[in-house]
Amino acid sequence: MHKLACLLALVALVAPLSAKDSLGVYSDWAAFSDGDAQNCYAIAKATNRDLGVAYATIATWPARNVRNQIHIKLSREAPASGRVRLRVGRAGFNLVAEGRSAWAEDRQMDAAIVAALRSANSMQVRVRGYTDRYNLSGVATAMDAAVIGCSRRG
């Protein structure tokens, strides 16, 4: 129940003015749809307790022909010249970053990250001076729920 409360609080923080419909909570991850925005996403909060709030989302926007797009909200701002490194299991990716946001370079990288997420247990986002950590328990089911949730809306 504590995980559910944390995830719901996180969603309220992410976009308080948007209507949210829960598509399910799956261990450390949850899936939601955004009312009229016609997007769905899987989301989890970083397990860090000593840093700021950080979360990862994997979003689907059918109207934009976007499926499983990665977005990371970092716990702290990335240095302008800093590198953001995502490690999912044994796979590593260099992300594009601006401020507290980081994302994949292109759709191919999004697809590679999603494939890695399906077979790994943990994820780390490293920025000079700190690391945001995520448990991946439930991520595959939450991503699938988001894709299915948006496919039923159109």
C-alpha cells in the first residue's frame, strides 16, 4: 500500500492539472492515462532517499505515432557540459539532457532502452556527482498497460 501511495503522490506532482486515470499499479511501476491529452505512460519514482524527487516515464501518444518514449526527470539539474548515462542491466546509453530532463536521442534508442528494461532488474541514471536508481519490478507490465490503455481510447 505504501508503494501505491508514493506512486499516486508522484503522479499528482508530475502534472496536477491533468486528469489521470489509473491503468494499474505493478510492483514499483504504475500506468496512467491523461484524460483529453490522449497519452498513456508507465511511471516510477527513483529509490533515492537523499536526493530530490526523480522519476522515469515511458509514454505513448497514439495521435503523434509515438510509442514507448523514454523521459527521465533527474533528481538534480544536469551540468550544461555534463553527460547523463543510463545503465539498464548491462546495457548503457548516453542520454540527451537539459536542466532536470533527460531522454533518448531518437526512436531507435527508445526501442533499445525498452528492450533492455524488459530483461533487467535495475536501472541507474548517472550524472556527474550523483546517481538516480530505479527498481524495474513491474516495468514491463506497466509499459504494456500504457500501450494497451491508449489503444482502447481511439
